[in-house]
Amino acid sequence: MTNDLPFCAPATPPGVGGISVIRMSGRYAIAVADRIFCVLRASDSAVKSVADMPGYTMSFGRIFEPGSNRIIDEAVLSVFRAPHSYTGEDMVEISCHGGTAVRQEVLRVLCENGARPADPGEFTKVAFLSGKIDLTQAEAVMDIISAESAEALRVSEIQLLGALKNEIRAISEKLYDIFAQLEMLVEFEEEDEAITRNQAELRLRDYLDRLSTLEDSYAKGRLLSEKMTVVLAGVPNSGKSSLLNRLAGYDRAIVTPIAGTTRDTLEVSTSIRGVPVRLIDTAGLRETADEIERLGISRAYDAAKEADLLLWLVSSADCATDDGEPEWIQSHFSQFEEVANIIGDRRLAILISKSDLVNEQQAERMLDSIVSAIQSGGLGEKIRFSGVVSAYTQEGIHIIVDAVKDIYDSTGMTGQSELLLMNNRHFEQIRKAKDKVNQAIISLSDQTPTEVSCSLIRLAMDDLGEITGDSVSDTLVDTIFSRFCIGK
Ligand SMILES: Nc1nc2c(ncn2[C@@H]2O[C@H](COP(=O)(O)OP(=O)(O)OP(=O)(O)O)[C@@H](O)[C@H]2O)c(=O)[nH]1
Ligand SMILES: [Mg+2]
């Protein structure tokens, strides 16, 4: 019975604001709204109650508590009639004043008059179950809400329009074609069996390529969904925390002239040229007997392992300004070497920090000698970016900004397609499907009975169906939507 009750929830965030929107969806949503809303003004004088309101119209009126007739708030109520609503069911949206008590009272009278509180993501789940959107579009809705950068938003919007769904369904349909032909072969044992198996194999190779393109795009999509990890590392006092604060735009980290100020790793989320970034400040690396500092340093190495871009800072104050080998090389090269070795082939930037303390020529000379020391240490190929920066004057900040954009642009191959996989679930399903298509190709090319390829193709289609929701278990659907927010 409760399943028949319309469900309701605030669609706007908690807290105080001009307006709050409360949504309600279900077969009896309009009947419930009618019990608690009195129409005062509508676009058409024939509209006397919510039940009279056509879809896509609004009325101004009062929300009241039936029984006591107590007025709760003045509000604007919009009606959407099935199937022309977000969920595909009848829906009502109430725009009331944006206060905590108002919101609670409106929800209370709705629930006392035939509605129930919505589960997280229930509106979108019903939209999916009623076939208004597929699972990739439902997930795109959540990605749009949680997008923290222009690029993540852009890619999610493309997915919401159905680009991923269309590509997956197109591949699935083609697989089905081959599956059907091979089944015929099994049933009727045609004479030109070898030719058909050959053709099937060739066509499967095409679809394998399309799946690979999607799979490869995840490298870039992951940077959007999980954010690009940019780690600031260096010896104590090299200016890491000051640069983090500068990039974040506020004083997140404590900065002092005392070497060893930052003990723990510290993270800030920001967006650089539309790319979402996790900036991680770390403890300065040095030999130490201090147990707490040692733990911090070990976390700094862990952060370095995760870095998509590692900014290695060398303070201009640690470099001798006169000719000869910079002091930094003698005293700090081992720390650098250790980090450079653990970041593998990930991207490294060498930055001379505090450039405002020296003149341009001195700074360039320092950079040159540090870079040549790194090259002669055999680690030259690790350096992808280099330059001179100052957290004080902002000199060289563009080097970091450009590096982030460069890494984003050069990650993953997207071909001509705008389509990017951003979701790990989709990526895993594509991998599984690809693996089965690959096995089907192998079994078609040897003497394995055709039935085996048929069942592999069928399984690959099921894997793809889990992405769009065409073949998905109720449990998985529940798990996916439980991560959504209430009211969406
Ligand atoms: N002149 C100048 N001083 C700077 C600059 N950046 C940082 N400093 C100073 O250098 C000192 C150390 O800066 P931090 O940002 O705390 O350095 P850190 O690398 O985080 O140091 P630890 O946390 O100890 O590893 C502070 O006194 C800063 O004010 C800069 O761009 N120019
Ligand atoms: Mg610091």
C-alpha cells in the first residue's frame, strides 16, 4: 500500500534561503496536494483547485493544515501531469519560503495527508523504472549535481543527452545481429559456415575497437570524476604550503618560517582551467628523529605515489646564487631521487620557488643547474614541466595551470568522439564485455564450436546491458540510487 502513496522531499538544500522547493510524485500526488493547497490565483479563472490545473501550469495560493485550517505558508504550486514529468508520474512542485520550519511543516502536512517521505534518488529511480531515462542518464543527473568543474559538467551533460546510452545500445544491437546469425549457423549447419564465422570475426573486431575507444576514454574521464591529483612536494621550507594557499585562493595551510611546519598531508579541492583538481600539500622531506614528523613524511611519499602531477619545489633560498653547484644538490638530492623513483612515469614539474628573492637571471641559472643535476643523476626524462614561481608575486603560476590543462588534454584517447567514460562502474562493465568479445573472436578463429562464441557474445551483451540498465538486477539499481541525494 505504501508503494501507492506519493513520495515527497525538498529538492533544494537545507538551510535558509529565499525559496524552498518541495516535490511530490505519484498517482495520487495531485489529490494529496488538493487537500493542503488552496488556489488563490491561477492563469485561468476556471482553475479553482489543484485538480483543475492542467500540466505545466502554476497557481499561487496557501498551504494549510486541513482540520485546523491553520495557514502554513503562501506558495506557488506547479503541476506536471503523467507522462510529461520528470518521473513520468503525476508531479507537484511547491515553491514555499525557504526556511527550516516552513519546509518541515509543509512536509508534515503532506505526509499527514497521504504522502510519504521519498527515499534517496527516488525521483530519478522512478524516472528510470518508467523508462523516461536509462541508467547512464540517471547517473549523469547525479554527476551533474556533483560536478565541481566546468569540464565535468560538460561531459555529464553529454551523457544526460543519451550519448553513452546510444553508443552502448548501438554496439549491443550489432552484437545481437552477429549472435543471431551464428545461432542460425548452429541450427541449420549451413554449407558456407567458414565464411560466416570469418565475417562474424571481422565484424566483432570492429566492435572490439569501439569498446576499446570507450575503455581508453576512462583515463581522461577518471580525471573528471575522481579529480586530478596534484601533489606539492619538496624539502622543508620550500614554499609548498604557501603555493597551495595561493592556488586554492585562501589560507588553507599554516605557513611559518620554521622548517617542518606541515606535518600531515592536507587536501584542497579546486578547479583549474575547468579541470577538477585535488591539491595535496605534504610534509617537507628530510631525515628526522621526530616520530610524528616521520609519520607525516611517510604520508608524503604515499601522496606522491598517487600524483597525476607532482610539483617538486626548490626554494631559491636553498640555491647558491654565485657560480658553483647549488647547495640544494648536495643536501637534498636524495629526497628528490626517492620521490622521482616512486612516481613512475607520472608527470613531474621542477619549480624554483620564492623567485621574488632573486633576479630573473639568477632564478634561470638556478633552474638550469638543478635540471642538469637531475639529468646527470639519470632522472632527466621524468621532468615534464619546469619553471620559476613565487607564491608572493604569483610569478609562474601559469606554469602550473598550463601543466594541469596539458595533462588533461593529453590523457586518454578520445578520437573524434566527445564521449568520455567518467564512471568506474561503466568502465568495469566495458572491460568485461570487451574481454568476452575478445574470447569470442579467438574461439571463432580456431575450431571451437560456434555455440561457445554465441554464448560469449550473449554474455557481453548482458555486461553492456548493465550499463544502460537494460539487463540489471534490482539490487544493483537500489545500490546505485541509494547514493543519490534526497529530493532528486
Ligand atoms: N619571499 C618569499 N617567501 C616565501 C614564498 N613562499 C613561501 N615563503 C616563505 O617561506 C617560508 C616557508 O613557507 P611554507 O609555505 O610554510 O613552506 P613549506 O614548504 O610548506 O614548509 P614545511 O611545511 O615546513 O615543509 C615562510 O616563511 C613563507 O612566508 C615566496 O614565494 N616568496
Ligand atoms: Mg608546509
